[in-house]
Amino acid sequence: MEKDFQGYQIGDEFPKSFSAVMESWFTVIHDYEEKTRFGNEAGASIYWYSERTNVGAFAAALSRKNITVIEEYACKKVIEGKEILGRADISFCYEQQWYLAEAKIHWAMLSSKLKFSFDGKMLEKSNADAACSWEGDKNTIPLGLTFIVPAFPAADKNAVTASVQACIEQVENVNPRGFWAYCAPGRLRYLQSSRGERAFYPMVIMVGQKNLCCQKTPLAAACGAAQG
């Protein structure tokens, strides 16, 4: 069986004890793969699905560590200076600090020639959305949350493991302010999706970063700054 690849790094923005959540996230991914009929019988992974599913996996990881968490709840948002009623993706309370997180998913179609590049721009949209959802509560920190799912075409089957290792090398060279984690289950390395392109989706990368400008700036201005 192919080796599982997983790892994480916690930056100065978060307590080092947040590593327990990263370990819990790995367990959620492996439990879906091993204990559900979709994972065990059909060979699917929880991260193959939507942004919403990945947020749910993160919420499950938090909940397993007895961290209070709420998903998909109504909140006010400021979009282009106008206040609307929308929904926030997830909020959680860790060590008496509340976080409001907005998430995005990026499907990165790669190949043996097109390599993965870890770019801070991947967090811009989720950080901007977090700023728009933040209601000025100084006791809540807005958080950009990004899930990156690299994909490889069927023609590159023999290079999948090497490509996964190249992605990992890119991520591990990053010194995050927030946190990152990656999980590449070995059993899923060469399972193809049911999509028309029959691609391989062997891993997921999760990145989180606080939007600290909101703590110093009024809501509408923070939202505009994050989007600009």
C-alpha cells in the first residue's frame, strides 16, 4: 500500500496547541475513507466534494476536540458598502477566542510539467469574505480558510506520487503566519474521480490565516481594503 503523506505547520498567529486540531483533521479524512461506504467501498474521499464538505470536515475536527463550533449561520455582511443578510461559513471558539472563518476551495489541475505553486493570493478571496462577514466584534477574529485540491490527469499516473511530493515540498517551504496542513492518503493515490476527465485527486491542502486588519479598521473600510 502506498505511504500516507501528512503534515502541518502552525505559525505565530495560533497557539502551538492548535496542532491537536490538525491531527484531528487527519483522522476525520481517514475515518471517512475507511469507515463509510462511500470511502471504503466506492473509494471516494471527503475532500473530493465541495467547499461545504471540506468546511464540514474541519468542523468535525474541531468538534472532536470539544471545541465549540457553528456552521452556515445567518449574519450581516457588508458588500461594496451595502449591508445585506447572508451566511457565514463557520465560527469556532478556541482557547476562549472566537474566530469567524470564510472558506474557499481551489481545484488545481496540474501535470508532470505544470507544477504546483503555493501562492498567498489563494487566501485573498477567503480573507476578503471574512472581512465582509465580520461585524466589528473585537472579541472575534476573522479568518480566511482555503482548501486546495491538486488534480493530475490520467496520463500522468506514473508521476502522481512524485507530483504529490513536489506539492508537499512547496508547502513545507512556506513559513505561515496562520497554519497549513496537507493530507495525501496512500490508498487514494491512484483512485480516479468519476468526473469526465478521470483525473486523480490524491491530496488536500488546508490553509488558514487571520485577517488582522479588521481589528484596527471599521467594518466597511476593512471589507473594501480586503477586496481591493
